[in-house]
Amino acid sequence: MAIERNVNSIGMKMVNNYGTVDGEVLRKSKTYKNVKAAATDAAIMATYKALDGLQQPAAENCYVVTTEELVETV
């Protein structure tokens, strides 16, 4: 049997650095769901930079999160 991989969803995750609390770096993340499958890496990065310019504290990382389903085919 073959196994196929089907993309269920794509999201963009931004990680923000809130400084240090009790000597530990405090980071929080926000995920924006329903990114179009046709979106290019350049378009996702441009969106990340635009959103970063509108918020405090500044974001430090951008991730593309892909959820995929594995299906056995006969």
C-alpha cells in the first residue's frame, strides 16, 4: 500500500519576545490560519513584516506551519 500526504491547512506563526521575567526569556506566539496554499515565501515574509510594524513588542521569528494528513491508498 502506498501512503499519500494531503495538506490540510497552512498557517503563519509569529513569535514575539517580551523580555526577561525572573531571568527567563518570555516569548509568546500568534498563529494566523488559512494562509493560501499558493502564497509564496516572499508574500508570507512581507505579511510578517507588515504585521510586525503594527505591534509591540517586535516579533523575532516567522514560521510557516503546515498540517498534513497521511492516507493509505489501495
